[in-house]
Amino acid sequence: MTRKKLWQACFLVAALAFPATGAHADEVRVLAAGAAKHALEEIAPAFERASGHTLRAGYDTVGTQRDRVLQAAPGAVADLVVLSDAALQQLRVADRLQPRAAVGIGRVVVALAAPAGTSPLPDISDAAHLRAALQAAPSIAYADPARGATAGTHFAKVLDALDLRAELAPRLTVLPFGVDVINAVAAGKFALGVSQSSEIMAAQGVRFVGGLPAPHAQATGYGAALASGSGAAVALLEFLATPAAQSAWRASGFTAP
């Protein structure tokens, strides 16, 4: 059985076990980080079949999504958010989340992607090899730290730690969003792209080079939390805790919380 068929079978079981609300179908507005995009796109159809609700998700950097929620009245722009643990804590402190506890999704690591035809893959097994791989790359893309991209913010610090910013400047391109980076790498526009592991491992047209090595590694925890008291949002939060949904997170590159 292929991985996709296994997901479908798991989601069928979840849909049969998950009680449909039946009486009233609503739209669930979700603001999510790009790291969650692939898994949510797998989860959404099963949730909609099981609950009768419609999931409408928007994706952007963690910082941008966090700020959208912070700058609006509670529940005004989203019913549920899927963001980093740090961003969820900031929203909770600002009283933008419902009291109910978040559902843990898992952890992702800042990693490198290469176009699908790349062989052999660069060796980034330690800091010295990472430095050499970056120096050898004719082009590198990463997401915009100014827009709150988690992986892009970290990679900018790595460039400084390796004292490579000036040397690599002509070959560096900053794109708005991690998904933009991976799409551009898949299209052959860049030799390397920096993003979260979940944005790379589930994407077509790219190869997963690996997570950045110590001392430049970074793992980030993610979770889902209620931004409104919508009954449909509560149903989605509960669905995200099912084994089938959790399996989708693992398959897309999230490790267990």
C-alpha cells in the first residue's frame, strides 16, 4: 500500500469514527504557517466529509499570521490558528486565543532542499561541510525574515555565524514565503532552498538535503489553537487530535511533539 493510500485509509476510519455535526454546517477560517500547508491540505477533505463543515485556510509566514491575529479583535480574522508554539504563546498572552488547550502537532527543522535532479546531494553533515556546500551553491533562496519567516530568520543568523553573508550576497535571493522558496527550487530556479522540513519533504520536484547540522540546527514546535468559540472550529481542533490527522503531520515531516 502506498503512503497516499495509507493516509486515505486512515482518514476513512477517522471519518467513520468522528461524529458528524449534521445540524449546522459552518465555515472554519484557519490561518496557518506554511510549514502546515501540505498536511492540512491532506486533512481538510476528510474533516469536511466527517463534519459537514468547510475548511478555508490561508497560509503565510508565522510572523505575518501572528500579527494578523494580534491586530484584529479576538476571533475577527480566524477561528483556528496553526502556528509555532512561540507564536501561540504570544497570542495567548495577548488574549487572542480561547482558553482551551492547543493540540500539539509536532516539530520541524530548518533544512535545505535541492531540485529533484540533483545528484549527489550536498554533504551538510557538520558545520564545515555546510559552509562548503553553501559556498559551492550557485544560487540560494530563503524566506524573508522581515515577514516573520521562521526558517528564513534562522538562516540569516547562520549566514552571519558562518561569516558568509558578504561572500554569498550576489547568490542569495529572499522570497516572501517558504512555499515560494520550495516552488522556485522545484522549478530549477535555485540550486538550494532553505525552509522547514515539512515544506520540503511533502513537496514535488525537490529533494530533501537534510536539516542544518549542529550548532546551526533549529527545531520548532507547532500547534493548533482556537481563535474563536465557533463550534466548527472546536470540531476541527478535535479532528486534528485524531490518529489519522496526527499521521498526516508525521508523513509531511513533523516529528512527534
